[in-house]
Amino acid sequence: MKLLEGITVIDFSQFLSGPSASLRLADFGARVIKIEKPGSGDICRQLYVSEVEVANESTLFHTINRNKESFKADLKKEKDKKRVYSLIKQADVVMHNFRPGVMEKLGFSYDQVKEINTGIIYAGISGYGDKGEWKDLPGQDLLLQSLSGLPYLNGESTKLPTPMGISVVDILAGTHLAQGILAALVKRDSTGEGSLVQVSMLESALDFQFEVFTTFLNDGEEPPQRSEKNHAHSYLAAPYGVYETTDGFLALAMTSIPKLGELLGISQLEEYHDPARWFTQRDFIKDILADHLKKETTDYWLHILEPADIWCAKVFNIEELIAQPGYKVLEMEMIVKTSKGHEIKTTRCPIRINGEKLESSVGAPFLGEHNDSIAVEFGLKN
Amino acid sequence: MDQSKRQKPLAGILVLEFCQYLSGPSAGLRLSDLGARVIKIENPGKGDLCRILPIKNQWIEDNSLLFHTINRNKESYTANLKSNKELAEVKKLISKAHVMIHNFRPGVMEKLRLDFEEVKKLNSKIVFAEISGYGKQGPWAKKPGQDLLVQAMSGLMYNSGDRDDAPTPFGLAIGDILCGAQIVQAVLAALVYMKRSKKAVKIELSLLESLIDFQFEIFTTYFASGRTPQRSAVNNAHPLLGAPYGIYKTSDGHIALAMIPMGDLKEALNKPELDKYKQSMIFSKRDEIKSVLASILKEETSAYWEEKLQARGLWAANLKNWKELKNKASYRKLRLDQEICISEKEKFRTNRCPIRFNGEIMWGWIPAPDLGAHSEAIKDEFQLDADQL
């Protein structure tokens, strides 16, 4: 099922934020052509971020760039530049994640691209927007987490500010860029007009926190308080958190404290009738719960809590998760293959369309792998 | 800037939101910020239960501030879907809509005969999106699709915090938010398809699939190596990344160090304790290097280290809390929040849409609706009265 059949995306982006956006577009059936510089290409190919390699390139590169083509071009050379211009002339979307000013210098600003293709959708991710004191700083995930307050929301209050251990800002900025590109395609269908779409990692990081940041903006700007025990959310009352058992961990979401006390046989908790105290005394309540829950196995507690419709779950690591029937039934895994025959197992697009999984076995391209075929197909002159 | 005169990208698109809490409503919010007309279909008793779910006991009149945050720029239509007459009216509304989104547990829409197969008979071009917790099949299908539980089951909690810490959740509803954002992607791609094919499209997504997708790098690395990625023993920030990647205490605050080559780091800090470490050791000696760094960095202020590192163009930054961020000139220059006026007296500030079109911010100033505030007007506009059908 190719929702975006016939849409061509020219993608100048590198690393994770931009490429994760174009990956989603490729999953939806768009044709994505990466424009890469000779030599290194997308820096993610060689990024020393992971110990694990595929065909001497980073696994991460192969994960993010499956189902795309690669066109190698030296944008500082007139000849190559012309070839890319004529590609853009025949495309629907141009996207990049360079710092502000770089595309302008290379001759591919929105105004320049619009001159070649008036209906183009031109999309860019920056770190911090195109004005203000931060605009030239590196748009890197951990640095954006650190600027936007995210580490103050995770881990117990006794711990260091704790970053989120996945590149969440990159991924959300990419998600938002794809939303913007798709909305612009919808608009083009009704008006015939192209658009300039802009996202910054800073805006995406703040949007991610919109519920709690709005609370902060309206409560006299009090800083968020992580709980001292079993922390899971600064603004939620006990028991919300993760608790150790004799053989693992149990997550407990929003639940009535007296009911929990009754079910677990903790008489002390049955007296907490006023829900306000579940928040004001959350560390104390969590302590009592933690002491009690560590006495039995996770399954023991689940057998008591689940039948009573208490929101709870066993905590899995990746190895435990993939052994579960509830994971297998999702069929999240797929194999992609490079043109040289390397096979990589990865996860599929999470969305199903008309009951079908969106799968493709096409692996990531090698640098410049598609120069010849693209030149022929798009009539690019040498 | 008068935006009513400038068409937002989704002008003319009608979305029906049969959703509550966060995942579905956050998708509705984004679509409305991008210009779609979003109507919440709510039950006449309490409506979206988020209306009575406060954070820090913050309320605006009868609704929680949280509800106002997630549901601005929408309309509310109440209907008891168990009443044949009211269901018939909703079906007529569905026949006029472009998109409908629901986040009921599996089976509920089927029972109401509002599942895709039935809805397609009412509207052959509908984009129909459904959100579940864990997919519609398998042993977890009936489990409550609550964010912390899905985080727990998805493996996500083993990415944050240090090696010997308990599994550490994200302190935000990442499952709900990401799933809502991906629903928006799919809905928009389906609208592009519908325009060409004139065919209805069904979209399915679960919180669990969203959180597995979120960890695609972790999963793929695990599949390739057979080893579960390990959090570092100290200063962990990402299980797949070598030293120095992490947040460190300084004498007066905290500083984040992203990917910085060892050679550059040694030159910038100029400390003999680091001499023996090479770039080739950033994984094998990850914990040791981080521990040495932690003891070096705690001796001076954040500003001292930031200056040394940034002067060389290295990827480091001091931590800021929300207040420090908000007090920066750039926060105002980038216009990162907006004011919503409920009445002459009541107003509040909140985030805005992070996507700009043609250089313009997509403001969304219309306050969230009271329960059923638009029922009558919508019935009139779409001539829904079942007695006259």
C-alpha cells in the first residue's frame, strides 16, 4: 500500500532528525533520494556512535536509511550542482537539516529552489530556529535536551538530572517535519501552491513537554519536582512509578491508594481517603509500597492487581519483550537487504494501512549507488 | 498578523475526534493547529475524562487546565452513541467528514457499528484512524493502553538512568505523544492518497508499536549483536553511545557533553588524568573515562567548562531549567508560547505548534470548548436532526 506513490523527495539531510522524517515518507511509498557529498557521504555512515557495524558502516545508518536511494554530488562544483537542480525540477519535496545559512551558501535556498520549481515543498530542521543567540550552535540531541529542561523530569530527585536515553528530540523533530511536509502536500493538492516548512529541535523539545510546560507557565513558574522514591512523573501522585519485586520490576500507574492498600494487604494505606494526599505525601506512600512489593514476585502481584483492573505491568527489557506472544503477534521485525547482499534485521514502520504492514526489503544505499540510474531516468547531463 | 486571511495548510478538512485523554486528542490538536476543523464527539455525561483530570489542581472554570492545553482550537459535540437517534445523527456527520480518529479499546467501535467497514458504507472516502494500546490481537489486546505500562513493557525503561538504577521511565507520556504524532503523519499521507484514489483508508497504530519504533536503533543493534545494550554505570545518556556522552555535575550546576572526540576533549580540558585514554577506548573504557571526567568536571563551574569546550566548537552545553530558558532573549524572540483568552478575566499561556509554514507561526488561540458547546450549531449547519432524516 503506497499512500505517497509518485511523490519524489530530494533529501540533503544527515544523522537522525531529517533522515528519520524521510524514512517515514519512504515507508508511506514516496521515493527518497539522498544527496550525499563524495568521500564521506551522510556523516552517519561513519559516525562512531555504535560498536556494531554493517558492511563497514554504522548499523544506525543502515537502520535509518533503508528504502532510499543515494545520489553523490559535490555541491561546490557547478556541474554537479546543475545535475541536482535538474533533479529538484522534477521533484515534489526538498528537505535538509543544515544549520541556518548553509543551504543559502550552497545555492539551494528556498528562493533559489522555488525559481526552478514553483510548486516545491521545501522543508528544513534547524537546532534553534533562524534567529536568536543560539542559532549557530550545534543542533545535537543531548544539548537540546539540556537546554529545554528535559533532564529535570527523569530519575529520582536524589540523582543527577537524567537525560532521556533515546535521541528523543531528533526523533520528534523528524516526526514534526514529516507532519509539516505531508500537510503541505495536502495543501498543494487543493491550492496548487508549494510551501516552506520549518521545524526546530528546540520547538519540538518544548512541544513534547506541552502538558507540563503549560502547568509551569501558569503555576507561578514553579520548577518541576521529581519524587524522591520510585519516580516516574513529576506531576503525578503515588503510586505512579516502578517498584522492585523479588524477581524484577512492576510498574503501577494511576490508582486509588486505599484500594491498593486493601488489595495488597497494607492497612496503613487504606486510610488515605483524600486523593490530595496521594500527591503531597507521595514519597512516604511510595516508600511503604516499595517495602511491601519487594517481598514477592512480579507475577504474584500481577495476579492480585490485574483481576481488580488496577493499571499495572511487568517491566521488560528488550530480550524479555521479544520472547512474549504479545510482541510476536505484532510482527514488528523485518529483514532488509543491501544491493551487495548484506541482510539486516530491523523494525518496520509501526503504522498499518488497510490492515497491511508497510514493509520493504530494500536496504540502505551505498554512497552514490544510484547516480547512474538516476541520471538516465531523470535525463541528467554529464 | 491576521491568519484568518491566510489559509492554513489543512483549511477545509473536517476531522471527528472520538478520543479522550492524550494520544488521540494530541493528534486532533496538531491537525487543528494546521488548519483542520476538529470536532470532538463526546458522551453527554462527563465527556472526555481529561476534563476532570487536573495537574497540580489547576482548573479553568469547570475544566482542567490540562484539558484546555490539549483541546484548544476544537469544537465539542455531545451524543449518546447508545441512542439510535443520536447515533443516526453522528452517522450523518461522519458522512460529511474527511477524517475520523478514535482511541477506544478494541471492540467498542465494532459494537457501536462505527468500525471501518460500517463507516465506509456511510462515507466512501473517509480516512479512518484507530489507536490501541497493544494492537487488536494477541494476549495484550484488552490491557489498558496507559503510557507508563506501555513504557514498562516496551523495554524503554532500560535506556535511561545508570546501569545499577531501577528501570527508569521517561518522565513524560512519550508513548501517547509519539503515537498521536504518528497518527497525524498517517492521516495526512492518507489524505494525499484519498485525493487521488477517491478511496477510504483505514489506519491502525498502537502505543506499543510506536514505542518499539521509537527504539529502532536499539532494536536493530540488538538484532545485529545479540547483546542487550547496556546503560553506562555512571552518567548514562544513551546506551549505544561511548564516552563522554552524558550529563556531569560541576561546582555550581550541570553540563552536558555530547559526542566529543577524545583527542579534542583532552586538549580542551588539559588534565593529565585523561592522558591514557584514546578514541578507541570510548566503548571499552566507557565507565572509567566517564568517572574520571566526573571527578574533573565537578571542580570548576559550568560556565568555566562550557567556555573551554565551546571555544573549540565542541559539543557541550550547560543545563538550563525552564525558568532559565524562559528568561533568555531567544525564548521571546522565537515566540515560543502563546496566550489563550477564555474570557476577559481568564487567560492562560501555553505552547504553540512547533511547525511553521511560509515563515509564519501556526497560532491557535481559540479556547477549548465546554462540553457540547457546539452541538446545536453543528446540528443546524449539517442538518443532522434525525427526526427529519
